Amino acid sequence: MKDVESVMNSIPLTFDEHQIKRTVIGGSSVSPDSLNISVILLNTSGSHLKTHVFENLLECKFQTIISIEHDASNFSLDDMSKKFPTVKFIIPLEKTTDGELINLAMSEVHSDYVMVLRDSLNIPVSTILPHLAENLTQNGTYCIVPRLFDSNKNELPCSFVPSYSRGHFYVESSTAISDGAKTLYPFDYIGLYNRQKFIQLGGFDWTITSSYWQILDLAMRSWLWGEKTRLTSKLQFNYIEEPPVEDRTFTLSYLRYYLKNELPRIKQEQGYISPASFFPFFFRSSCGILEAHRQFKAARFWVEKNKYKFTLELQNLIENWNE
């Protein structure tokens, strides 16, 4: 693993612990006949498809639509906000991760469920209808993951299974999908999230800057704390451009994920990290002993604060996955 360059901040204990500077434009009152689902749209592209996307989302009668704009220069916010006054536009004024922006948007909505989408997806007018919305959310599942296709309509792997080999954890992937089947995490953040459970889990860790490890961190935490993520074939989207490639490089982000999810054990129904696991971690980390100690100490503090939330160890999750 490459040497780390900087010291991370303490691990956040709540989903809204870190407040970022931002500009907020628009957003009007909720329609009484709206769905109990809101949308967070992560934007990275220009304006040529914006109007079409917003029109289709509004047709679905989502309770709230939040458009996260990474680059306000992509199009005229004033013109768009006038054309779509019910859409709330959020523009971060500092460098952030997608997970942190999702956390921020979660605090701006009040629906029970929130769908996270990207403007790089083809979002049809019939994205979700009332009877489907009710069907998907009736069991209170933490996260529901749709089928995803690339721009050529080839199915993308959305089924992720935790496995173990030669003492190391790894993730198996597959394009096979069946309704209600388990999956470890949502690809590219895309999914239908139970908002209250998302908040209780603490949301995405903004100190983890790698998208892959940030997604896996929250997903693994949700499983270890007793929640579930399931697949559905009733929702599906295709990318209109190249889908992202998961960067699984071992960085400081990986170390933070590893400490929070793979190292904790359970004793007397409480999660803990044994002090004796420091040196095995240090030799694995490839960073200096002072930095390794800082990371280890922060993780032990975080696990101690959340010790009663742990219901599984990673090994139990893997062994019982097919039950």
C-alpha cells in the first residue's frame, strides 16, 4: 500500500457532524398528493439534458427533488430555478465527497425514503409509480438497489457478496438479480434509502475520500448493525455515458474502512477493538507508527461510542449470508 500523506480527522459520530459551505436556491412547498419518496440528483454534466431530467422527475410526483450541482457554471441556476421552482438546488462552495453531499441533502428532506440518482443515468418519466413506491417501501428495508445497465444496455454487476479467502475479506460480484436478494452495497451510491435508518447509521463518513471505500464503509456498517440492503428488478436504469470504474486502491480511506468494519469483534453483545490488534494492524497499514496509532485510537473510540449497535462480526456476516 502507498504511504499516506496526511492525518485524517476524528471519525464522525453523526451524519450531519460536518457542515459544508453551500448555496441553496429554490424549493417550494410539498404537494399533498406526492409520494413518500424524495430524490437526490447528483449532477456532473452540462445543461443539455437537465430540463428533460427535471420534467420526468416532476411527473413522478416525488415529495422533494434536490439537485446537487458540483459545478454551478454548467448552466444558469437562475434560469433553471425559475423554470423549476419546486426543485431545490444545492451548490457546495468547497471540495466535498458525493457521500457528504448525500448526507447534506438528507437533512433537507422529510420523506421516509430517498432515492439517490445521477444525471449520467437515463431517468424515464415512469421511474416510479405510486403502487410500486408502496410495494418497495412497505417492509422498511434500509436500502433497495435497482438493476443498472451501461449505455449499450449491457447489465452491470449489482449483486455484491462478502467472501473470505486465505484470511482476507473480498467482494464477489454478479449481474444475476432476483427480487429481494441480498447485496452488500449499492453501486455508485444509487439506491432507495430509508432516511431514518440512514440517519441512525450515521450516513457516509466524509473523512473517507475514496468513493468505493466510502460506499462500502456505510454498507458494511449497516449489515453489522442489523440492517439489510436488497435488490429489486422492478427499478432499473441505464447509464447514458460510461459508468464509473470502482477504484479499490488501498489508501488511507481503506484503513479507516478496515478499522471500523473488519477489525471490531463482539463480546457480551458489545462491539470492541482489542488493544492487542494494534500491531497486526500497524504491520498491515504501511504507515508510520504515530499515524497508525492515531488511526487505531480514533477507531477504538468510535467503536466504543457505538458498541451497543453492533449485532454481527464480519465473519458471521459472511458465514450466514445465504441464510
